[in-house]
Amino acid sequence: MIGPSTSATETSLTADDQQLIETWRSYSSWIWTVEDSNYRGSSPSGEQRAFRKTYVYPDTNIFPGKIPETATIVMAADDYFALYVDGVLRHEADPGHDWSKVMAFNFPLSSAADGSSTGTKSSKLVLGIRVINVDNFAGLKMAGMIHFNDSSTTTFVSGQDDSWLGEKLFQEGWERPDFAWESQWKPAAVCPSNVSRVSWPEEKMQLPQKVLVFGPAEPNVGGLIPPNGADAVTRTVTLASGPIVTVTQPAHATGASVRLSPGQFAGALLGAVALSMLVFKEELARGK
Ligand SMILES: [Ca+2]
């Protein structure tokens, strides 16, 4: 298995970084998966959820020569998270992470793998975030800035639109740019601001003082991890009121430090049974 590209160096904040942190603080929203129609900051304890955000770069036919060079991400997650950029694991899930610690990352985009076998430059940035809620409140709050070669930047924030997707049950390869099931994913729910102000008080948040700057990713990492490689762990679990399902967990997606009890598979990665699980979900939706 190819290891994650998680080595980084800490650098001081630039003016752009400070602007992005302010944008994160003022304009991004706490989001989560749609589990009922009224997400108000809380979610079942001990479960994980997966989120995807795709940012499509400007069309080079319209903006010739406008090349994305780096992306800076500012984020907080309750309680801890793994971050994938273009399918490459850049921040491993750290159970010791404190939700109040806001983090800032910078990644080069020029050599980002696009999930294809060619390793050609991607037309989009795909962020994959797995968030594990230990208990009580659960959420994800992000802002991103793309830096282009003409010194221009563009910014996006969580809760801004329906391009932030989240799923409780997520299929193999969910973090990859070429993930085939993306169209099945639902837009994430946004926590009402009056609730999030109480759940995650601003005075408790520790804003980043440094940025973790990453080097180029290993080429094609996102496209080479076999769906059922040697690191995969297959278990059979019973979901509440549901059928017995087999869940395949590639180690690359779960993180060795995260142990899941059967009850926690409500937010599990699904392998070969993805299709049957969708049927199961539909049965649930029909009240069976
Ligand atoms: Ca929590």
C-alpha cells in the first residue's frame, strides 16, 4: 500500500492566509450529513461521516493560462477528521484532536493526481473529509482559497451552496476524484447560525497561528489503491433492524487508530455491498 502524503512544514501566516481565516470565521457554516430534516449541531456518538467538496477550476478555454497553483484550507471538525486532497490522504484521523483547534493547510495543485491512470493535471479540486464524532455535537466548518498563477485567488466556504456533499453510509473510493457514486450523495445540512454560535462558541475556537505546507503528492496515489487490497478488513455486522451486511474497510480509508464497534458502522465505509445497502436504505425510507 502506498503511504499517505502527510509530511508538511509549518510556515507563518501570509496576508492571504489571514484573510482566509477571517473568511472561515465570518462566512463558513457548520455542516453535517442530512440525518433528519433539522440538523441542529448534534449527531449520534461514536459515528463517522464522509464529506466531499469539488471545486471546478476556471475553464482554460475561457481563461487561457490561468493555472491553479496551490490551495489553502482552513477547517475545524467536531470531533476529529481525516482530510484527503484529490484522493490523497493529507491529514490522518487523530483521535487526540480537539474540535476547537482550527487548522490551516496548504497544498500544491500542479502535480495533484486526478484519479486517472494518466496522472494528467486535474480540472478540479476534490476535498474528501471523514469526520468522527466522539459524542454530542458534530460538525465540519471549512474555507478554501485557490491561488492561481496570475496572483488571483478565489475562495469557497462550507454551507455556501449544495456543492458540499455528505453521507452517513459511504462507498469504497468515496474520497477519490473519480468516485462514481458522487451523484447519489446528498448536499450537506447547514447548522442554523444561532445554534452553532452556542454549540461552538467563537471564544473557544483557537485560530491557526501557522499553516502546514505540504509538498507534491505521490503521483496517481488516488487511482492506484486497490478496492480490496491486502490492507482491507472485511467484517460482517448487523445493523439495527437491518440485514446482515459485509463491510469492507480498506485501511487507507479508516486509519489504524480508529477502532469501530459494530454499532459504529452506521457511518461505515461500504465495499462490495454498496448496492445492497442502497436497497436497504430505500427500504428504511419506505418504513420497512
Ligand atoms: Ca462531538
